[in-house]
Amino acid sequence: MAEIYQYHLFFCTHERNDGRDFCQQHDAQSLRDYAKQRVKELSLKKIRVNNAGCLNRCALGPMLVIYPEGTWYQYQTKEDIDEIIESHLQHDNIVERLQR
């Protein structure tokens, strides 16, 4: 069977109410939605953007992981998302400053 996706992005959009940090308190859902919109606008057909439950790294800030290689990123802004899309998804170069 042929590979369907070249990259699969999972954004933690987890929320909790026990006093511990969680990704959604850093606007993770909005930034995930932005990433999905940009991938669509750029017609990047073999890339899938999804929500994920807790990825157990919430204390680091908003997190996403890209498969198949399992590259973890901590991001804060739309500019960080743009850099991940351009560098990693379009040019196969890891964004080392955001890698965790």
C-alpha cells in the first residue's frame, strides 16, 4: 500500500483543571487551526494536521510532534508555525531552535 501522508502533525490541545500546565492555556488550538489553514493554502497535499490529547510535555509549553520521524517542537507564535511549515515540511530541515 502506498504511503498516504509524508508528514503527520499532532498538536497537543489538552486542557486540565488540576493546577498543572497544559498546552491549551497557550492558545494551542488556535495555532493548530492556523497551521492547518496554512498547509491548505500552500496546497501541501501529503501533510495531515490533527489535534492530539495530552502528549505528556505540557510543562514545556505548546507542543507538537511530526511523524514519521518523531520530531518534537515547542512553538509560541504564528511565525514559529510558519517556520516549521517552510523549513521542516517544505524543505525537510528541522527547526533546531524550536526542537525539544
